[in-house]
Amino acid sequence: MSDTAVTWLPDGAAAEETGGLRERKKRQMRARLSATATRLFLERGFDDVRVTEIAEACGVSERTVFNYFPTKESLLLDRFDDTLTALRTALADPGSPPLPAALAVLDAELDGLTAWLASQPDPAAASETLRRFRELSTSTPELRSHQHDMIDRLTETAARLLADRSSAPEPAPAAHIAAVALLGLWRVQAASLQRRLAAHHPPDRLRTLVSADVHIAAATIEPVFRGFG
């Protein structure tokens, strides 16, 4: 099963065009850096591309790259912070049960990915790019380690927010296992995407199949969330 836990979108495809001109330019630069890094990593491998080369390709300094991305790994795996923010917001809402709230975040990520695929001149070629990205991210030790660290951050955040919602006298152990189960849905979505991309389904069909897999998994873990509001 793929260890990738967060949906990847190339070229900053999910970035919202909101805020002032300065913020839009920052988002555009971030997307450009990530897209260039991704292209070079896919062409030559993660270890054979230096950050200075990415900077040169974008016409900026190496320092500028690190102003946007703290590590080389985050140039490729740049969606974790977006997922962390969305999950934190969803689980902090007392009016929304945790499992449906997490599913809404997953659905939004899947919608963004399949919308990007549908917008490409050659969706089949775009699907192959996604498949190659996932192979790179799971076969490179540095990237796997980065993903595990980020998954730990997501799990810790989810556990803390779930404990705040718990009615149990000792919420921490139950909240932790619930958080692990919840983050498992991202793994299910990633693994399902990998399988479905290999089968070359069109974007709409891809979304339907992957969403069905995630919701089946969610139904399996639903009892874990009783008592969390």
C-alpha cells in the first residue's frame, strides 16, 4: 500500500486566487518552484537534482527556494500543510461529527485532483505523471521519511482535537487510536488512487471509484468515533 497520505496536485492546481497582489505572487512563485522541482525529480530522480538547479531553473536564488520550502523534500510533498489546516478546521467545529468532517476534507482533495486531470489536454498522460510521482515518493527513502514525519504531525493534531471533543473520562488513548484510524483514510485514498490510475479510468470514473473505496473504509471505522461528538 502506498505510504503517501496526502493528495498531490501539480502546478499549484488547487491554489485559490484570493487575497492581494502580493499574496497571489507568492502563491504563484510557490507553485512554480514546486512544479519545476517535481518535473526535475521525475526526469532525473530525487537524489540527482540539487536545490541550486531548481533555483536556477526558476531564475531565483537558493535562499529564495528555502524561504518558500524549508526542506528539499517539501518541494515535492507540499500538500501536507494544506491538509493539516483543513483537518484542524474541520475537527475543531463542534457542529460537525469528526468522521463526516474528515470525509469532506478528503472529498475536496479528490475533487481538486480529478478536476486537474479533467482540465489537462491529455488526461491519460497526466494520470501517468501522477502514477510516476507516487512511485517516486514511495521508493525514495528521504521522501518516505518526510511523509512519516508529516503523518505523525497530522495524527498528533487530530488526536488532540478529538480528545477535546471526547466524553470519555480518560480521552487520550481513545483519541489517539481514533486519530490513527482517521488518518488511515488518507492512506486508503492514496492506495486507491494508485490502483485506479494504473487502470486509466477517466477523471469522473476515477473520482467515483476512489470515493467509494474511502467511504467503505469510513463505514468500517465508524464505531471508533462514537463518543467524540
